[in-house]
Amino acid sequence: MYFIMRKRIGGIKALDYVRHALNVFAVEALDDMIFRLAADMPYKDFEDAIQTFSALHAKAQCIVTRNPSLFSKNCLPILTPREYWDIYR
């Protein structure tokens, strides 16, 4: 989040948004188990597998992404930011 926003609005404002997000969302710790599960799954993208197993471990309701086609729909509902906003606002 910070990496993308920093390029558009600058580091100080981007960090303010990160702080706000940390007040709204819980951050799931990554551990050996999550990395091993992700490494053993036939995902196209290792980072997407990490996100999926992190979400499952955290008992998340869904995964929010701008690229829903990259994720398997077998585990959790996959929503775009707009879909998430429309459902949970």
C-alpha cells in the first residue's frame, strides 16, 4: 500500500494512510507454516498463495484484490475493492 501510494501522493501522506489502515484492519503475522503451504500450492503467483493462506489462517471473510482472476475461488470469496465497499460500508 505504502509503495504504491508513495509514488502518487508522497511519503508523508502515504504513511498517514498506512496508519489509518492499521487502525481499521488487523495485520496477520506470516510464519513458517504459511510460507510452506504457499510454496507447495500450484498457484501462478507465490505472493497470491501467501495472501490466501494468511487469510485462511486469520479466518478472514474474503480477499480483496484488484485482480480477482489470480485467486482460486475455492477457499474464500474474492472481491474487488468496489465490491467490498458496496457490501461492507
